Amino acid sequence: MKLLFINGVNLNMTGTREKGVYGSQSLEQINKEIAGHFKNDECEFFQSNIEGEICAKIQSAQCDGIILNAGAYTHYSIAIRDAISSVKIPVVEVHMSNVHAREDFRHVSVLSAVCKGVVLGFGKNSYILAGESFKL
Ligand code: DQA
């Protein structure tokens, strides 16, 4: 199975920013653990702070499933929502933190309705749980 893990804006700062929320491991370390978990699958990792690059990556994806943590774009990017709607590949929305236990503006996702499902609140394991969902 080919899985594409996309991380959006500010996720490159994981391990440095708000360690109490996102942990102290870097995104690179987390991606290594994910690749180790899915060692019998093909994993691709992509991160961008740029909304249009995330849209382009979704549009050109050739994989069985996309695991997407769009970061703050989750809460307002109609462009990323439309990119998800424009492809046939299923997308699972992911958040490391439990966004519903945080500020009100994080309770809204403009992406969830066009995603296959949502996994949130399990730290780095949110990515693994989302990836596993494609195998059910
Ligand atoms: C996040 C939650 C978002 O609200 C926030 O803007 C992020 C990270 C998470 O993984 O918990 O950047 O998507």
C-alpha cells in the first residue's frame, strides 16, 4: 500500500514549538517512526508551509491514501478543501492535539466534511492510526 503523509503550516516546527502540546520530537523523527511502523508499505512524506503547494501535492498524488495534518489551514482553507474534493484518493484528516479541548477557533474544520475520517488527540500516533485506517 502506498501512503502519503502531508503536513501543513508550522508542522516543520514540531519538537521546537509548544512542546507541551506537540511533544519534543522533530517531524523528521516522527516520520522515521511512522515509516518504521509501516515498513511493509511505501510511505512518502511531504511538508509545506504554503497552501498552494499542499493543494498541488494533493492534486498530483498517486497513492492509496493521504494522511493530512493541514495545521492551522484546517480551520479556514477552502482551497485545500477543494483540492481534497477534486481527487478520488481518500484523505484522512489528522491532528496531534485534541483540537476540541483547545481554543474555540480550533473546533471548526473546513476539511472534515470532505475527508474519509478524522483522527485527533493521540500525538504522533494520530498519524499511525490514520494510516492503519486504510487497511481496514
Ligand atoms: C494541529 C492543530 C491545529 O489547530 C494547529 O494549528 C496546528 C497543529 C495539530 O496537529 O494538533 O498547527 O493540526
